Amino acid sequence: MTAAYSHRPLGALDLDLASALHAEAFAPLGERGWTRREMAELLAAPGVAGLVLQSGRKEVGLALWRVAADEAELLTVAIRPDCRRRGAGRALVELVVALARERAAGSLFLEVGADNAAALALYRAMGFRQVGHRCAYYRRVDRPAADAIVMRLGLD
């Protein structure tokens, strides 16, 4: 992880921050961000955890993931638009990979919008490979739904 970033667990006291950050991060893609309630329900589910990434005192991103049996799933990575292209997304994904390995997960899965070129490039560069495709999976506010690319990274 880049030395400019620190991280902490995402907890119940961070729900307003998490929903605001998620909305800000996904608005440029035409997606509705997850609500405070959706975040709370996710964090309360078995095997789900989250991280807040900081640069100094500024929260720049978050990630949520879950582990079930020997598989992990990256549920979301959200980076503030003004903080992108500085390694924050990579730092969060690297943290999730390390934590999933600690929990003995053999694979990490994720879904990403086929129209999210920056995220696709990052995941491919990190070794994720496409293993599936979901048509019209991501609803968009002001344009047609986007397909999802299902990707997997082996952790063994």
C-alpha cells in the first residue's frame, strides 16, 4: 500500500460517511449510491467487513467485502472522484486481498460495470480474470443499464 494512505475498519459510526462517499463515487457512472440502511444491513451480515481509506485526515475511499467458506467477494470499492488515479483503489483492493487470504479464502470475486474502463484496467492489472458476464446488471439513472463483468483472482 502507498505510504500516503492509512486505513481503519468501517464501523456503525461510519454509516453516514460511507453512504455519502459511495454516492459521490458512483454518481459519475450514473449509479445511485448505497443508502445508510443498505450499508448497515450489509455490515450486519455474516462474514462482511469494510475499510475506510484515508489520506491524512481525509476519507478518500471505502471497500466492503465478504468471506463465505473458502471464497471472498469484493462488494464495492468507492473512491472520491477528486482522489482517483493516485493509487487509492489499488491500495484498497490490495488490503482486501490480504485480509481475504488471512481468512483462508482461495478466490476473490467481484463484479464491475462493463462501462467502467478505469476499474476494469485496475482489476486486470492486479491479475483478476473474467469468469462471467451479466447482461444489464447495473441500473443507470440517466442511461441504459450496463452489463457486469464477473472477475476472479486466485488467492492460493
